[in-house]
Amino acid sequence: MGTLKFKTTIKCMGCVSKATPFLNEVAGSENWKVDVNNPDKVLEVATDGNTSVSDVVKAVQEAGFKAEPIH
């Protein structure tokens, strides 16, 4: 099990609420979190290998935000 990290435009808990259904669908409700206190608004997604970077980026975009992988 690994962790994918993304810099996002999810700025507040209201934004997190808006993105929640999209991220839950792609990653599962217990498998992701956004650090809104971090200047880069880092999204961390725990993955079992079935969730790809592109799946997460697409889900965030569908919620109306941007995400780019952090390497």
C-alpha cells in the first residue's frame, strides 16, 4: 500500500466537503485527507495499487479543483 500526494487548490473545509463525494468514489472514504493548513493544500491518498494518479486528478477536477502530483 502506497501514498499518492498532490498539490491542490482545495483551500478550506468547505472545499473539502465539495470534493468529498468525488474522492470517496475514487479512493474510498477512509483513504484520503487534505491538509488545508499546508500552503500547498496537500492531498494524500492511500492506495492499494488500484487508484492511479490520473484517477485522483480527474476526481479533483470533476469537483471543480486542480491537483498536480508531488514527486
